[in-house]
Amino acid sequence: MPAGDGTEDLYAALWDESSIRLHESGATDTSYQPAVHFHAYAIAPVQDGSGDILLAQSDGNIFRFNRSGDVVPHPTYLSPHMDHEAYAIVPILDDTRDVYIGGSFTTYDGVVVNHFPRIHGDGELASMISTGP
């Protein structure tokens, strides 16, 4: 996933429950040291030029990591909880910095959602896409 900070760097989630940042040359960015390790089901850059990323954990949590790998805490970012996994995080390419999150979950921080809510850049629920009547 591109870093989203104007560089050609990218982030990758690994199967050993970690994530890495790679430079355009393919070299590992050693300044990125994730503070928390878990199997990430989805990864996406935050659309604010910070180089931060969102990682969806297998137990239904989403965390925001900064460029050095530290978890970005509340109040800057709320770590929501869902009742199941998120399999995709899709940045919305407009000025809102929102993302869509898709997965097997049916609740987002206790609110019933239809597997595909729109989330603000701070982690707050923005809206949902209706899946039918």
C-alpha cells in the first residue's frame, strides 16, 4: 500500500503478524518499528499526507500507526471496535480524509452497520451504505 506522504515508499502487512515500510529501492525503512504486532487483515494509508496507516486487526479493531510505528492515540484517532473482521479499508480520494471499511462485521462501536460504513479520519462513524430495504 503506498505510504500516502508524497514518497514512493509503501507499507506491507506480513504473515508473521507484523508490518513493514519499504523505500522505493526495496530497502526496509528501519525508522518504522510497529509498537503493536498482530495479523493485519487490511491496511490503508491515511489521506492527510502524514504517512500514517490504518491496520485492521483480526479481532475487530482498527489502529492508526504513525510513520515511526507508534499507535496514534485518542483524541487524534479513536480505535473503533467491530464485532467481526474488516477485510478492506478504502481511502476516499476527496478532501474529507474519510475511508470505507468493508468486512464481515455488523456493528461499529456498537452501532449496527451494513458491513461497509464510511469512517471519518478520526475513526468516527460517518455514514453507512444501505444494502437493501
